[in-house]
Amino acid sequence: MKTIFSDRHKLQSVETEFYRGKWVEAFEIPRRAQLVLDAVRRADLGPVIGPESFDLSPVLAVHDPDFVRFLENIWADWVAEVGAIPAYPNIWPPRRTRMIPTIRPGAELGRYAVDMSSPILEGTWQAARSAVDCALTGARFINAGEPSAFALCRPPGHHSGRDYFGGYCFLNNAAIAAQYFRDTGARRVAVLDVDYHHGNGTQDIFYDRDDVLTVSIHGDPVQEYPYYIGFADETGQAAGQGFNLNLPLAWGSDFSTWGAALDRAIDRIAAFAPERLVVSLGVDAFEEDPISHFKLTNADFVEIGRRIGSLKTPSLFVMEGGYAIEAIGTNVVNVLTGHLSAQA
């Protein structure tokens, strides 16, 4: 299995984040990606390859052009007005606001950011673009006949919607790869999100479509980020009715519960019969994750990979969350080796 990785992820790096009313040591840090990379190399999963460079067309195929333009230019606008410090919103638009664009960068940040977790830095755009390039390079390997590939993306992407960012995510790497599969000939694509947090951005992007099935197993939004979205009754709209499956679970769920949800997810994906599968690979369902509340063990991640591999569908794994960093490499490699064992 090829792993695609870019050092440019390090351009997105903060020391602290605002978490439940306090500034705390940041959870989403560059060391996460390095530890995964180290584990991939130790396990000798296959070659580690740098990404190809892609233009903006795959990004614009899923994200709003004004939003993309904002991400590309906001740092320069912020520095010109505020200075070279991390850029955060200074207001969020109240409900029933007309959302007319402003000329103030702090207000524009509020138009597009959903939370305080994801400051814009000088290198944010470059890091986000490199993550997209990793995902698209992995998709090209799949299209060339590889049965699986691993895009070691950072920043992650599944909380980024058509026209918003947050939850450490700026561009939706998994959704961009899924759309790229469609644009290069796949008639049906499925996205399976196994991150502890709901893939709200991915749902947002594909919610009214029947050619991309979206499935997410996650913490119940009545008690877990990103809240407000990810409920079981959200099944799609218009042509997409029946093509979004949310499997929310309560805090404390162990693998007996989580695995049953995975079986439901796999049954739905099998019935859809996709030609390509994108897996949003978060490993923050781990029992020691500092910001999550499921109880999966290291060994459970091997079984996750094995069950996904039972689909026998060409699969692109795209890195998302996981914040118990001393175990993150082990858990990611366990998923990938489990998947490879099922392909053998």
C-alpha cells in the first residue's frame, strides 16, 4: 500500500487552542502526522511518496468559489489590518442575517469559520492545498489499479463544508477525492467516515446527491461536536434521499456497539455497490483519546480495517482525527494492516 505524505503540513501549527472556555495546549499538531508516518515506515506497509501538484479545479468541484477565494487571500488581508498573528473571527453572523460580504477580515472569518479551533496562519493555505494534493494523488493510484492507498493528510478535512471551515479542517480532502473519482469515471462512490466526530462537511457537500453515498459513525450530536448535525434522521434530500446514513452512538460505546454500527455501514455500502470507497480515517474512537468518549482498543482497529476490506472495493484512506498521539501511529497502521489482510 502506497502512502502519500507532504512535509508542507507543518505550515499549519499552533501551540494553543480555545477549548471549552480555556486556552489549552493544541491537540491537532504536526507531531500527529510524523508519528503516523514513523509507524507506517516501521510496519513496512509500502513506499512513502510525495504528492503530485493539482490545480484548483478539483477543489472548486466541491467548494464554493467565494469560500476558496477567501481561504486563499484572508491571511494577507488579516496581516494588513491586524498584523502577523493567528487570525480568528471577531464576530459570527446572527441568525436571519443577510450575510452581505464585508471589507473587514475579522468579520469575513466569522462568515466562514464555525468555531475557534482553526486559526488561519501564514501557511494555512499551502498546508491545506498539500493535503488535497495527497488525497488526489492517492486517488490517481487507485484509478491506475492499486487496490488501496493511504493519503496521510494534514490538516484533516471532514468538518469543512461547501462554504465553511472548522474543527481543524479547511478543505475537505475526502470529499474532493470522492468527487475526483466521479469526475474520472466512477459511477458510484461511497465515503465511510469512522472518525469519532461526525463528518458534517462531507454530508453537507453530498446531501442532495445519489451518486455519492455518505456514511458516518460518530458521537451523538446531542452531546458531541460538531453538534446540530449528524442525527440518524438525516438521510439526504431531493435526489439524495436515502443516500446519507448517520450512525450516532452514545458516550462510552465500546466495540460491541461500535462494531455493530460498522456492520450496518458496510451492509449499506455493499448494497450501494460503489466502484470506489473513500474512508475518512480518524482513530479518535480510541479509548485513551483526550477529546473523545468511545472505548475502542488498539486491537479493535485491526478488525475495523478487516471489515472494511471485506467489501473488496478499491479504497482510498484519508487521514482525519486522532489525538492520543502516542498511540495514533499504532491505531492507523492497525486499520491499514487489517484492510490489507482482507485483500490478500
